[in-house]
Amino acid sequence: MSDRLNGIFTPNIVPLDDRSRINEPELRKYVDWLIERGVHGLYPNGSTGEFTRFTAEERRRIIEIITDQVSGRVPVLAGAAEANVRETIHACEHYHSLGARAVAIVSPFYYRLTQAGVFAYFKEIADHSPIDITLYNIPMFASPIEVATVRRLADQCPRVVGIKDSSGDLPHMMRMIAAVRPSRPDFSFLTGWDAALMPMLLIGCDGGTNATSGVVPEITRKLYDLTLSGQLEQARQLQYRLLHLFDAMLYSAEFPEGFRAALRLRGFDTGLGRQPQSPSQQLELDALARQLQCLLAAEGFTREPVGGCPAAHSVDPDQLAQIVRRVVDEIRSRAH
Amino acid sequence: MSDRLNGIFTPNIVPLDDRSRINEPELRKYVDWLIERGVHGLYPNGSTGEFTRFTAEERRRIIEIITDQVSGRVPVLAGAAEANVRETIHACEHYHSLGARAVAIVSPFYYRLTQAGVFAYFKEIADHSPIDITLYNIPMFASPIEVATVRRLADQCPRVVGIKDSSGDLPHMMRMIAAVRPSRPDFSFLTGWDAALMPMLLIGCDGGTNATSGVVPEITRKLYDLTLSGQLEQARQLQYRLLHLFDAMLYSAEFPEGFRAALRLRGFDTGLGRQPQSPSQQLELDALARQLQCLLAAEGFTREPVGGCPAAHSVDPDQLAQIVRRVVDEIRSRAH
Amino acid sequence: MSDRLNGIFTPNIVPLDDRSRINEPELRKYVDWLIERGVHGLYPNGSTGEFTRFTAEERRRIIEIITDQVSGRVPVLAGAAEANVRETIHACEHYHSLGARAVAIVSPFYYRLTQAGVFAYFKEIADHSPIDITLYNIPMFASPIEVATVRRLADQCPRVVGIKDSSGDLPHMMRMIAAVRPSRPDFSFLTGWDAALMPMLLIGCDGGTNATSGVVPEITRKLYDLTLSGQLEQARQLQYRLLHLFDAMLYSAEFPEGFRAALRLRGFDTGLGRQPQSPSQQLELDALARQLQCLLAAEGFTREPVGGCPAAHSVDPDQLAQIVRRVVDEIRSRAH
Amino acid sequence: MSDRLNGIFTPNIVPLDDRSRINEPELRKYVDWLIERGVHGLYPNGSTGEFTRFTAEERRRIIEIITDQVSGRVPVLAGAAEANVRETIHACEHYHSLGARAVAIVSPFYYRLTQAGVFAYFKEIADHSPIDITLYNIPMFASPIEVATVRRLADQCPRVVGIKDSSGDLPHMMRMIAAVRPSRPDFSFLTGWDAALMPMLLIGCDGGTNATSGVVPEITRKLYDLTLSGQLEQARQLQYRLLHLFDAMLYSAEFPEGFRAALRLRGFDTGLGRQPQSPSQQLELDALARQLQCLLAAEGFTREPVGGCPAAHSVDPDQLAQIVRRVVDEIRSRAH
């Protein structure tokens, strides 16, 4: 197991300046901060890193900055998906020359390919890449990579050394491990679904590429350590707290805006994302930021917002219905 | 084409009394009303008729009442799906003895079967039924029936004489017609998707089992007539009006509550449905009833509600966000 | 925790005789066999028990036989979903009088209800039931029950004492536990997804209603015990073996035919299922039975089939493509 | 209606040379061929044009070649989606300077945005674009654009002059037309779903961006003309033939390989696509090419393949099961 990719890799957000360019000094500062807080590796140009919203030149520049700043302290897993196989292989070559430990390549997206197509795509890249490759399965965004395809790639492509799976489907992870590990003990299984990190590790995962580790690296790392050392009761409690943070950041705003808002609360000048936000989304982001500040304050990472944090509560939909009814009446009266 | 099932079949709602029993006098009155307004046939125990919410005995009783009241004036297409193949065949035998023109059998539901299973199910029933059968494809609720399965059943089962398709997928309908009509010119294709009735008829459908025809039979029937007689401009305008009514009844409440509410506005004592409605749903139903009354008044079927009908308008989500923000603040302040 | 429903409840198949009637002697024998092998409770009229394929009278009879045969040795969780709220409440009353520990009620199916509708349905039943109720969430077959709805029901209905969740979604289970356990420490969380039993228990589940326990109760029970006693390495290995069995029974045939075939190999006269099987499905079931016999033989529960069991292998799709090409050519030549 | 975008726009494939570079002479030849056969406009950098598989530079070059070759003979609708809003606006400016009639911008993909996010994205672009914009809704590949969002954009953005919808959902198209046309009579509705072109035109669409028109422009154009001139019986027959061709090209291979294969049969040197094809896919493509040649020969566009074309036939799955059983036995025997 010693040579398998393992531990917590951070899929980092890229800070932008007020003209929406890469904020290099802040990105370098962020890299140092993450490494100091114990993440085992960096994973730039992932989904959290919004690789699709940067140009090819910018993606290259991001890897250059990060490998330079990391300077060998931790391994770098470089997102390398480009427009087509040839461009992707060029990226593999470049990131190899920069000293990345491996590249991560997301399954083809936009078009939804069959498994035969997914296999052919990765096979072609793996046959020409000078650097190790991890597959990246994220079925909500890209063509799914099924178990049989992972097995075929593991069997035929020594360059393919792992998979990062963001489906969050635990039995699926077990099926992949059962299918591949006997013949490829060096193959690494990483989960991208922070909500299930502890159970994923317990059934055999080697680690994770977890967006929460970019915001609360202390917690994600500690959860990893507690689980591996068998302190399950403490790990379970921490997993529940991480789930709460994860859900708040993931589901309360357009991904990855919740993670960006939280990172700002940790003291970084993230700048605004490139995807425009409508006024209604801005309102939601403001509410989310307040909620996140309370959650982060409860973990000791920041102060409570002015006005304090409310006790947990929920509103009954039928009570809410009464209130909404009044609002609708008001809207109706204005519309006349 | 003369002997194909064709025209508009009404999937009727079943009026209930204040103890939630079948309201037989009202049901008989409703049947007469529908026939007087020109529907070509009745289709009891369909999805609109909430067949799953009645007991087996009640389902039988509903067909007995309807065949008796119809008394040969129009053909009856009797929903006959029961718990298993044997029970379904018994229902086929009984409905045959009552003089139903054919039965309609929904694809197996709850479990999602493969096409092999769907085929075996219908084949077994068709081999033992004394009455003609129409398949009923409603993929949002039951196992889908694919084109190849329809073709196999049409080829091997003379008793299977048609399909009622509620997918609303027009090219799917064309694929079925292309696959089956050459070898089975007697096979009927009925659409259950009122929103596309006119274009479905134009590409070759024989008619429809349309829930709107239970509420506004005048319109659904007229749309059918206009389309068949080639008065396309008028048909198109009527199709748009029917779409508006259909969407209001279908999407503004738990199905088929919107249709029940509209039928009440047409003067029938429908009683309450058997699926309980929460207070928030009741509020929505009240609002829907008001909207439906305006729509039906615009068609000349009822009077406008007290207070009149507002001009069409829409609210901008970003303005709405401001209002909601104030509501949320109010809720938050109460929760403390 | 002492009074929470916990442990492994078996969703039992119902043996049928050669006329497709309930085979009462075999069912009684099966109940004894299960209890002897350590299952903690019985769960008749579940999805594995094909409750939708029996008549209302038969469902009642199944519970009568099982409560009589169990005779208090283990708790019985009786599936009680009927055509509508009133019929379901009648079933609750009857099963209460028979001494069932609780009933399990699946979320409304066929129609896909909103959360308001799902809440109203369970609330109405819970307000009138004399017996404890467990919710049953199986989103692939029935209307989903979301976390907020579980919470509302737990808050407002003391009769609702647990949920059986067959989604297999581990973070979803955690979200329910986090939302409900603080205010309802007596509320039980059971997983219906055998593939994740060990991790589900590790994050706080109280047990499971697991179809595998109807076929290999020794394994499912042992997995439960190993996990609860913290023997994680052994538990993990057993979970992988159970996953393999589960996948074979679940995905190789129309559910629950794989479980029925396996139960036959354990020595029970299950009879044929009520859902007809086409010749192509029969062929697949034969192949599955052979595979299952090998898996059960490897666990020591039966002998290997005549001819022995092959070593694990897989076929490369591209090699297979060559073979299929030849088959297609043959088919084409015959078609001329 | 005179100034609405209307007619058949061809989403053209880009021929590649043997080093996978844009084959400019063949592309120019293809443009001329399409215009000569009556398409009303060109639509480069669409999904059929595989815009995601080209680099930003190549996408720009494709528009330059096409606007130059078209030279004003027909309008060009230029696909302009780039990595982010700023890059997309730059593309709008460039394509405006080249004389394109409008740009088409696909809804954000990879990430699935909410409607608030989709609105904000298009609003930002529309506020800064010097050229007219058509929205592009293709929910199977990109974030859906719902009716209310189309309406808001139509109301607030004069630059947004139309939508190309590839959902194939006819009532959805009607809902958009009903929501937008009253206030924006200049707004154009184009369907990207060739399978429903005739009924879409009959309910009010202005035309289509149809992949079939890149392969059989004669048929797609004729279908358009027959429908608009009210020759419905002939139009219906042609729509059925087009459906058959469309299905063969769309569903028998990884999109758009079927269209590329058919274009080759029309005499163009398309080169190989950039998405690698596995050996099993190559076999399927060979079979498809043969089938397409028969279909195109039946339309008079090419000769029958050597060996002739079989009469239509289908194989019964249960017969097939017998054959497959023998194959499986053979595979099993080899695996030992």
C-alpha cells in the first residue's frame, strides 16, 4: 500500500483579482496555508477549481503556479482534461515536466458516451502519457465510468493508477475495489464525496479529493486520521459535523459558490466567481455566508456574525403556507 | 380504419359521497353528461380514475355502473389491471360479460420490469382473455413499454388491439405506428397526453384517452373534429387553449386533484379524494380552483369568481426575492 | 437504545404451491428455519414478499400465518399498505390484534406524490393506528420520503417509531439520523440495502430489513454481530462477500426472482413466482441458478453444481464483439 | 414574421484531414453543396459540429472559413459558447465583425445550474453582445432553460432573438411560444429535433437546426416546404422517412459518428472524428454504414452496397436467446 496515492487531496479554488484574473499571490498563500494545515496533496483544475471556466492557457498557468509553490512538499494531482485526446496528452506531457505526481482526467463530458467510448478515450490517452493517470468519475456532470470499464483500464493500462469517484455511492466503490485490487494492488481509490469519507475509508478507500479540505482542512484531515487509527466513535461524530458543513456549502448555492464564500470567511481574498450571480442568488449567498460563519464559529475557525447565531430550528411547512399565502395576496394586489 | 378504436375516450373521475363511498347517482349523471357532450367512449379505472385507490370490489362495481349506465350508447374501455395475471384475467372475463368494448391494462407497476418481463406479462393475459386488450404505457408511473415490445405483442397476440400512450413523446408514437401498422392495420394508437393531441392526430394517432375531456368535453371533442377535418388554424388555437387548461389542472396540485376541482366547477358533486391533503395543499387547491374558474369562465362554462379575474401577469423572481427576504426575516425573528 | 427496533428483519418470500396459492406448510417451515438461523425479526409483505402481487385477502392471510407461526419468538414487522388510508388503517388494526410488533407502510406508489402529500398520507394513518408504524422509503419504486418529511412525522406522530430506507444512500441516512435522533431517541433507522449494511451500522443505523437474510441468514446475522462487536476487518471481508451475493441475486433477474432461485437452492419449495417469465428470462434464471449454486457452495451452504464452478473470469468486450459479429452474420443469413 | 430567423439551418460537421486538422478545402466544398441543396442557413460550432472537441482557436477559425465561404448567400448562426462570459462576449464581437447573422449560445454545461444561474449567464452576455443571440436548450447535455427563464430573457434582453430547442418536447415548445410570442413577435423558435420537425412547424415553430439537413438536405428542406404549403399527407410520409434516417444516425453510434458516416456516403472526405473509437465501436460503425447506405440508396442518394439490402425483418428475442445461449456456452468453454 505504501506506493498507492493516498490521503486527502485538496481540490483548490482559484482566487481571482478584481479584474477576474488569476490572483497569483493569493493562490500561493492559499497553497501554503493548506499544506501547513495538513492536507496530503493538492488537486488543481478539478470541479471545485472550475477548470471549465478557465481558458486552456489559464489552466496551464494554474498548474505552473501550484507546482512551483508546492515545490515538492506534497504531491500534486493535476487536472489535465482538455478539448480532445491530443490536447490532453500535451497537457500530460507539460504537467509531467513540471513535476506533478499524476494527472486526473475527468470522463468525457457534454456528450454522454457509452462505456466503449469512455474506455477508448482513456486508453488512447494512457497509451501516450508520460505521467501516471487517475480516472475521474463524476456521473452528475460527465459520462459515467462503470466498474467493468475501470477494470479493463486497470488491466490494460499500467499508467492508470487510480480513480477518483465523486458518485458518493458506497457499494459502487466496493464493486470497483473488488474488481480491481486483486490484480492491481497499486491502484488507488479516492472518494470525492466528503459526506461519506469515514465509511468510504472503512471499506477500503485510500483517501479522498475533498472540497471541504479546501475550507476546513483541519477537520477533513482529522477525520482521516481518526478513522485510520480506529477511533471510530470520535470519527463518527466528526463525520456528522463535516456532513453538516458539506451540505451547507454544496446545496445552498450554485456550486462552488458556497465553498468560495466559506473560504472568504477563512480569510482569503477569493474574488468573485466567473459565473454571474443574479440578485436573487446574491441574497441567498448572503444568507449562506451568515450560516457558514455560524458553522465555522462553532468549530472555532472564525467569530460569530454580528447579531449572533440562532438556535437550530425548523419551520413547519403548513405554518409557512399561511405566511406565503399572505405574501401571494400582497403580490396579487400589486399586480392589478 | 373503420374498425379501429378511435375518437376521444374519457378517463372519468369517480364521484365519492361524504363517507368516501362511490356516489353512484352522481357517477351515472356524469356519464350521461359526458355522452351528451360528445365524447366517443368512456375509460373507467384509468389513472385519472384513481384505480389504485379503490379496492378490487370497488373497481368491479365502477365498471358495472358505467356499462349499465352507458347502455351501449358509446364503447367502454375498462381498466382491468389487478394484483396479478390471474386476477386480471378474471376481470377481463367479467368486463367482457358486461359488454365492455375492450379492456385497458397498464404495464406492471411498483416493480420496474425489463422488456422481457413486460412482454411475458401481457402475453400471458392476452392468451387467456376473451376480450380485446389495449396496452397502457405511462412510463412516469409504470414499467415502460418499448417499441419492440409493442411490435412483438401486436405480432403474436390478436387480442391486443391497441395502445394508449401517455408518454407525450411524439417521435415515440411515430416509431410505434411505423413498427406496427403495416402488419396490423386494425391496431389503434391513442394518446393520453392532451397537450399534444392535435399533432398526435396529425401524425397518425386514432384518438386519445384525455383527462381534459372529463372536464371540458366540448373543447377536447371540438379539437378532435377540427383536426380531422383539416381546419388547422382553428385547431392550433384550440390546442393552445387546451394546453393552458391541461397544465393548470395537471401541475398545480397532486394529480388528479386539479381535474376534480375543475369538475366541481362544472357542477358535479365530486366529493373529496381519498388521498389526504395537508393544509398547505388545501391552500394551493383553493388558489387553483380560483384560477380554474377564471379559465372556465373565459371558455364560457362558468361564471367568474367573486372579485373577478386578474389580467395575466408574472412576477420577476428578483423582485420576489426581495419580498421573500422580508418574510424570511420575519420567520427568523419568530424562531428566536 | 434498548427499546428501539433493532437487528436484522427478514423480508420473507412467500412460497406458492403448484396452483399459485400460498403454500402454508412451506411458509411455516421457512419461518422456523429463519428464526433458528438467528434473524431478529420477520418482515412479511415487503417488496421481497411481493405484496403488490397478492390480493388484500392473501396479504391478510400471510400475516396471520406468520404471526401464528412466530408465536412471539421474534417481533413481526407487518407490511400494511393497502389501496387507501382507510383500508390501511383497517390492516393496522387487524395486525395489532394479531400481536405484530409494528407495521411497515410504504410511501404512496404509482402516483408520485409531493412531500406535502406524503406527509398528509402518513399523518392520517398515524393519527388512527393502534400499532406502531415504520415508514418505508424505497424511491426506486415509490414516492420518496425526504429528510424534512421524516422529521415532521417524527415530531408530530408518536406512533411513527422508525423508518426503513432502501435508497442505499449513506449520507441520506446520516441526514435523517441527525435530524430526528435528538428529539426522538426511540426512533429506529433500518437499512434495506444489504450492500452497505456494515457502513450503515457504523454510522448509526439500528439494523436492517435485508433480503439476503432470507437466503443466507447466517451471513447477514454474522455481519451484524461482527460489526457491532467492532471486529471490523472480519466484518469488512464478510460485507464484500455479501455484496457479491446481493448483486448476483438482485441484478441478474427480475426482482425478486434471484432471491427465489437462491432460496430454492437452500432447500425450500418456493414454487414459481406470479409474474410470468419469458423463455429468454428462463434461460437467464437457469444461468443465474448455476452461478448462485457456486456462490452458495463457496459459503458451504450447498454442493457445487454438476460440472463444477469456473474460476472467475471476464470477457473482453472487443473479443466479444468479434463473436457477436459472427452471430449477427448468421442471423442475417437466416433472415433472407 | 418576415424578420424572424426561419427555415432550416444546418449544424455542420467539420471535415478533418489525416492529421486531424480542419480540412479547409473540404469544409468549403461542403458549404457550397449544402447551399446548393437549399438549406436556409448554416449553424457551425453546434453539437453536431463537436464544438467542445476543438480548441478556442479552431472554433474561431471554423467561423472564419464558413462566413467567408458563405459570403452572404445565406445567414450564418455561429455557435459562440466559450469558457466563460468574458470569452463568450469576445467571440460574439469577433463573429459580429465577420458578418454572422446571429450567434447561438448553449446553456452552461458540465455544472448543472439553477434557473437563476442560467438567467444571469445569458443576461450578462446579452447586455454586452453587439450581435443577436439565440439561446440553445439541449437538456440532455447542458443545464435546461425553462419556460419562465426564456420569458424573462425575452422580456429583458432585446439582443436575445430566438431559441433553438433540442429537447424534442412538443408541449414544451408550445409553452415557450405561448409565453413569449405575444410580447416578442420577432422572437424565433427553432427545433433541433428532426424527428418532430413537421409537427413542430405545425404548432408554430419557425424552423429548425437539424442535423439531418447536413446529410440529406434535400429531404429536410422538402419536408419544410411541404409542411408550410399545407401538403400534409406528403409531409407526413416524408417525416416518417426522415425519422427512420434520424434514428439510424443518432442511436446506432456515438453521436455524431452516425452523421459523419452518412456524410461520407454522400461523397465527402470527412476524416475520422477526434473521439477515439474502440474496436467494438468500429464494428458497429461498419454495420451502421451498411445500413445507412441502404437507406440512402432507397432515397436515391447513393448505390446499394455490394450484396444488396435485406428486406426489413426483426429477430424474436426468444429465438435470439437460444442463439446467445450457444454463444455463452462457447465463451464459457474457452474461459476454462
